[in-house]
Amino acid sequence: MTATAKIDVRAVPTDLLAGELRERLGTDAVTAQTTADGIPTFWIARESAHDALTYLKEKVHQPYRMLYDFTAIDESMRAHPYGPPASDFTLVYHLLSFDRNQYVRIKVPLTLEQPTIDTCTDLWPAANWYEREVWDMFGIRFRGHPHLERILMPKTWVGHPLLKNHPARATEMGPFQLPDEKQDAEQEAMRFRPEDWGMRKNRDGEDFIFLNVGPQHPGTHGVLRIILQLDGEEIVDAVPDIGFHHRGAEKMGERQTWHTYIPYTD
């Protein structure tokens, strides 16, 4: 696909792909949705989501090899629901087929009683950070995830910022306080433990050295550090950490009109 190529959302009829999914997953597990952008869009039952993603990536003709994007939506305050299937949360997967030159959108409804789903990191390793972000922002858990920890917020953060019931203003949270016991807890949360990152402290009776490269100045657009595991001068592992990157822009967008939000986009 060249840099100027365009995605043809009409490359394969939606009805044909819907029929293939229903044949594999069952009629009740698949609901097609008409969208303004014309991308084939299907609601898939939670129990069938991993099978659907596996089928689309590995078994369907001209498969959708790439996980292009993944996010979640808190539907709890939606004034005009899409209709069935009802959902308190919606997971949204965008997949891309290079052979078809086409996207497909998979939407999975979740309820407040069962805000969990199987991880898809076994299909796309890149889903690791996407799923961690969804857990961090919405509290949705992914069974089988190798390291389901906060990725944008501090480990000690209470709540999930993109839930509709999470405070949108600092004035709704009370004055900030830092008693000694809280400061001690925050310091302990920052302690580096190699095992938390899938690293080993030692091998063959010798200890590894762990070196932080960064983080660079927090005034930049996003903070990055790379944790290096060293055997002498040899780098044997490197783990990137992008933390403390949530700026609350979505929350500001929820409470403002479009023209008062424009300055924030810069």
C-alpha cells in the first residue's frame, strides 16, 4: 500500500462479512451496525469477542492482520443509546486488512456487573499498552494480560479518570493534602522492583544492574523513561515506561461546548 493509497471501506460487502461471522460465532453473537463512515461495524457478544478477533486476524479470507486502534467508551450517561445490544461500556477494536485495503470495527458491550474480557495480547502484542490504558482510564479488566498495571496515572491514583462519575474538576475532589503517611506510601509506590517489570534481579549468582534512562523534563509533551537491565556493560533487556501522560483533555471536553474547547487542542 503506497503512502497515497486510500482505504476502500466498500471493498467487501458488510452483509458478506456479517454472514461469515454469524456462521462461525452464532446468529445471536453478531449484530451489524450501520455507520456514517461506511466502515463494516459489528457488535460481538463478550463471550465470543476473542474468537471473533482470532477469526478476523488468522482465518478469514484476506485477514485483518493489524490492530489499528483500540479504546473504550463509558455509555452510562448516553442520552440516545444505539439500541441493542445494551452496554454500560463499549470496547471498540479497529482492525486493518492490507489485502482488502479495508478496515473493520468490532464493538463489544460490557456491563457494570461484568467489566472484564479476555486479553488479545496473544493475538497482537501491541494490545498490551492499549489494554493497560483502558484499565487505567475505565477500570475494565483483561483476563490473561501479562502486566495489567496503570500506564498513564500514578500507581496510587484512586478511581478511573474517564468514567462519567469521576470528578471533572479539581474543586470536586477537595483540597490536596500530603500527610506523612501518604508521602511514605507515595515514596514506596515509586520503589523499583525488577519482578514487577518481568525482569530478574540476578543470574548465576551475579546481580544485574538496573539503570533508568530518563525521564526527560516533565515540561515536554509526554514523559518517557527506559529501564535498562545491564549485565556489566551489556544491555540484556529494556522496558519503556510512558507514565504520567494523562492531561484530562477528555474530561474538559465533556463539560464544555465545542468552541470553548478549541484552545485546548493545541
